[in-house]
Amino acid sequence: MTTRVMLSGKQQGVLQGMVIAALTVVTAEGAALWFTPSFLLPDIDVATGVVNHARWLVLLVLPLLINIALLAKHRFFHAEDIDGSALSEGSQRARLLQATLQNTLEQTVLAFAVQLIWLIAMPIKALTVLPVAALLFLVGRALFMLGYARGAAARSLGFALTFYSSVFLCVGELIWFVQH
């Protein structure tokens, strides 16, 4: 006996974003790993390569910085929100900005940890994945922030791009560690 699960319109929209993100991440990061584009490899030595690739990590911090700035600016210019969320109910806009900030903080911590581990522990040829992962993170966070107010389906692609990128790297690290 099979049970058929009926998805709501919102669930279908979220699922669509998740599938698009999964295919994008696997294609982009997989291609960077498989084809090892020479322009993404360090051209001098391992130490220089690590330093050069560490620069890509700044792309993980930018969305967090932007989220913090947007919420701070909003609170400063709106009397009902200036005291912060612990001292007031907060306006709808402040709650929305707080929600995107919270999710971005969580995603940034995960992505930063996974990408730093990749940078330090993986073979030099695997560093080609980091610029791709950092760019997917940045694009994903932008899509998440822009879509958040329009609901789950509108933000799902952005969320999934950042999350699946971290999952791809984490799974790759685990496979590498088990094999070596």
C-alpha cells in the first residue's frame, strides 16, 4: 500500500528552489573539482595558494555585514524599533530583518567552518572549489534576502544554494578523510 503525499503550493515552490539549488551546486562545485580549472589553482606554491584562496572567504562575511547594517539602520530611523528586539515587540520590518540576519549568521558560521576546513585540509587541486563555493554563497544569500518577504518559495533557492554548497563540501571532506 502506497501513501501519496500531497504538497501544498508553498511546499511545491520550496521543492522547486531546492532542486534547482542542488543541481546548481553539484554542477558548479563538481565541475570545479572534476575539471580543476588551472586559473583557479595556485600558481606559485601551496602556502601562497592557501593565502590566495583564503581571500575568497571575505565573500562569506559580506552578507552578514550587510544584514547587520540593514537592521541597525532600520532601528536607528524607527522609534518603535530603536530599543532592539529584547525591549520591544518590533515592527514587521524589524522582525523580517532580524529573521534574515539570524539565518545569515547560521549559514555564515557553517559555510566559514566548512570552507576553512576545505582550505586547510584538502589537497591543493581541490582548492578550485572554494571560489565557486564562495560565489554560490554570496549569490544564495542575496537571493534569500531579496525573496524572504515574499515567502518560503521565494527564498528557498537562496537558502538552498548556501546550505547545499556547505553540504557538498562537508560530504567531500568526510569522504576524503575516510579514504586517506
